[in-house]
Amino acid sequence: MKKTLRVTAYILMLSFFSVALSGCSFQKKPASTATAVSNVVVAWGFEEEDVWKPIVSSFQSSNKGLILKYYKQNFDDEYENKLLNSILAGQGPDVFPMPSDWIYRHKEKLAAAPADAKTNSTGIAPYTQYAPAVKDLITFDGKYYALPTTFEPLIVYYNPKLFQNAVDAYNNTHKGNEFTDARKKMAALLQEPPKNWGDFLEVAKTLTIKNGSVITQSGLGMGTSSINNSQDILYLLMLQNETRILSEDLKIATFNSPKDTVLDPKNVPGKKALDFYTSFANPSSANFTWSDSLGNNVQAFADGKVAMIFGYSSLQKAFLQSYPTFKYKKAYAPQLGQEQYVTTDYAKFMAYGVSKISKNIGASWNLVKSLSQSNSLVETNKSFTPAKQAASERNSSNSPEKSESATARTFTKGRYPIQFDEQMKGAISVVNSSTQDSKTALDLAAVGITDLLKREQW
């Protein structure tokens, strides 16, 4: 079981950060090929070399005299240092992939998309072809610093077998004509994960099975810091209830502040989001549906011990490789449902940028643009769906990734995104352990994150 869990975790990490694009001459040499050679463009990526071959001839046909060399990398703890050291040594790459959180972090090292001298245009299609969540993370001061090649909204994975088991169990204990309406109501409730949090919570509790105070089957894997993407689920909740996560100048963490200091100083949406998230793992809460004693939530889901989990599109690769016979379905992230709230989802994406010291910035950016506009290497949705169309599809589509692209949001975490996430996971953890109450936990996390945001030295 532990071995399987380690494999699954590695696959999830690799899948999520697996980017798409570019290829050419494939050299069995270290990734330190020099970009000082003016006719050579070096590209890094995480795919096998065969995946890049179609792009080789296309790039070299469009850029006569240039050679594109691709070097496969591993996204691990050493990738960032290896990338920076190679760039600083003048050894490339010209073009490289990064998670969306890294764009702001490294924008000083990235070359903005150059404008044509005659048209004063970058030649980049309007960002509206992508999800709205993309804009704020790829543009600064009106300039493009990277372009997306994948797009992954946070969605719900559910086990239809456990849903049907719950319906069957209810029907067996509620026989007779007097329960006809009740059986219909239960069947309707458990047809699929509901689209609003009120009903979603009801389903999670209905699908949770307990032996005394011990959970033997979880209705929803959510509530602790050990849950995969726990901080992202919390961000989703914060964005849905209109939490101001950071100040506009990205210098102060504000997720612990009241929505309106003067009129309603006790209304702290960030605290409400944290309270709601952690309530699912609190034995004294009516929302108690998850215990870490069930193990990793993804593993537990695949083992049939949890009915619903949150995850990104890349999770499907892990299931396909480690659990090829496992049957699951996908659904939309639940919403608050009240009229005053708009539909809000959360997303991440991968992007390609160009090194500021590249000898071929123009050609490198042409490659990035072609990669971003091409679907040849993109396995997750990146297209923009108009909001009105997305709202309609949300009620009928079985592809939540597509429709959520129009309603997904994200935010810039400053130059220390990993530490930012760690602070938020830490807030969840201390509330889980009852070491601190949610207000104290958020206040301390805000202090820690504000310190990160204000750091001027690396």
C-alpha cells in the first residue's frame, strides 16, 4: 500500500507539472548546451523526445537557419536550481516550462514578448482565448511574460458505485408506499454530486459511514492539511465567498481581514472559509466526514473508502496507470448558490517563458506562441468558453474542465509561492490539532505571508 501511495504521489506531481511543447534536434547530451551559439534555440520540457518531433520540422521550416534542440527534464526538487544555474551560466535554455505560480516569481529573468517594430504588436492572440484566470498571472505592466500550454480547473471526482450503494441501502430500509416520495428524493439527491454547497454537504454526510465515532467510509475527502491540494480547496472557498486574499499592490496578506471593517467588522470571509474547510475533519462538527486514519485521500478514493475528492485533470493519468479498472466520474466544484455570488472555480496551469538572456528572443517567443496556440501536446482543456455558454453547459456537460474554464479564478502569490502555500497548510494543520483557533491561525499566517511578500532579497 505504501509503495503504491508513493508511486501515485509521484505520478500526480509529474502529471500536474507535465507541460507541453516544442521539439527539435534531439541530443543525448546534458541540458547545458550553450545558447551563446546564435543559430541554436534550446528548449526544456518534461515530455519524451518523440512528443516533440512534430514541432521540430515546423519550427525549423519557419525559422530558416535556426536549430531547435530539446532536452527532457525531470520536474523534481532540483529542477528550479538546475534551471537557474544553467541560465546564469549562459548555457540555456532559451525556452522552458514553469507552473503558473512561478511566472511572477521569475519575471525579472523572463523576456517579455517583443513587439514588431512596424506594427507595435506582439502578435499574441487576445488572452480571452484562454480562461480568464490566466490573464493576471501572465501579464505585468501590460506585457506578456509567458503563455499557457495547459489549463486545469479544480473539479470533483466521485465514485458512482458508492452513490448507488447508498441509494440501495436506503431503499432496503425504507420499503413500503409511505416511503415512495422519500425514496425518490434520496435517488435524486444521490444521482450525482450536487452543484451547490448546501446539497453537496448533505450528500457528503449521507455517504459517510461510521462505526461509533470511527469513519469507515468517507463521503468527502476534505478538512485536513494532508488532503491533496488542501490549500487550493481553501483558496477556492475563499474566492467563492469574496475573500480579499492580498492587497492590490501584493504587499500585504488580507485574507484575515473583515469584508467591511466599518459596517460589519465581524464578517471575516477568510475565517469562514477556513472554519468550513476544517469542519469536515472535526469529530464534534455536524459536517464530520473525513479522518486521516483512512490514509491518503487519493489512495482511499481508489480503494473505495471515500466517495468524493477534489483534484485536477492530471489525476486521471494516475488512475489510468495505477488503477486502470477503477470506475469514477467527474463533476463540477460546488458553488455557494446564493444570488449575490457569481460562479467561481479555481485553476492552475503550466506556461512557457523565454529567458531574458536568450540570444534568440524573437524566435524563442515565436516558438512559445505556437506552442500555446497548438493543441498537439495539450491533454487538458485550455480554450476559453464564454460565460453564458459555460453556465448553460454547467447544467448538462459531463466535461467540467471545459465549462469551468470560463469561471475559474486564481491569484498571484508573490515571489515565494511554495512558502505561501505552506503557510496556508500550516493554518489548516493547527486548527485540525486544536493548537490554535481559526482566527489566530489566519492572523499568524497573514503575518508570515506578508513577510514573504515584502522580502526584497532572494
